[in-house]
Amino acid sequence: MARLAFALLLVVAFAGCDAHTAVNGRVLDADDHPVEGAKVSLSADPSHPRLTRSATTGSDGKYDVGIIHGPGTAHFDFVVSKDSYKTHSEELEPKRQYRDHTVKLVPEK
């Protein structure tokens, strides 16, 4: 009986634990050249700064951004922007690690 009570306590304790979602990769232009200075944002709620994490790409176009969130987060807005390029946005699932996530930015016309 004590083991069952302990097991139930563990389930309840970990049910509300925070989760982590991370995205890393490169931002490239239409010719597969790295885009330096692109802003990369991962947000559970774009109107709430505490629920948004951002990074800026380096000269190699690489970025790494992650966020800790509650277990009830339904999705994330992933946005990449840079002057003179169209903004890239997509919806990502929480509690995943997106590795080598390449984004191609298209020039504005």
C-alpha cells in the first residue's frame, strides 16, 4: 500500500512539471548563403514578452532558441525576420527538440 501511495505521489508531482522546447539550425537565403542578423523568435504568446525567446543569427546563419513552458502549451509561433526579406512563420509543437531546422528566407519584391 505504501508503494502505491508513493507511486501516486510521484505521478501527481510530475504532472505539473515544466517542459522545454528548443529549435536550432540555420537561416539561408534563396541561394543557400547564410543570412546574418536575422531575428528568430519562439513564442507561446507573442503579446506576452515573458513567453517569448529570441535570438539573432551569426555570420554563419546559425541560431539556437529555447523556452521553458507549462505542460498545457498547445503550440508555438516560430518567426524569422530580417529587413529586405519576407517574414517566415510557422507553428511548432511543444515539448520537442527541433535540430538542424533550416529556414530559407525569400527576398521581398
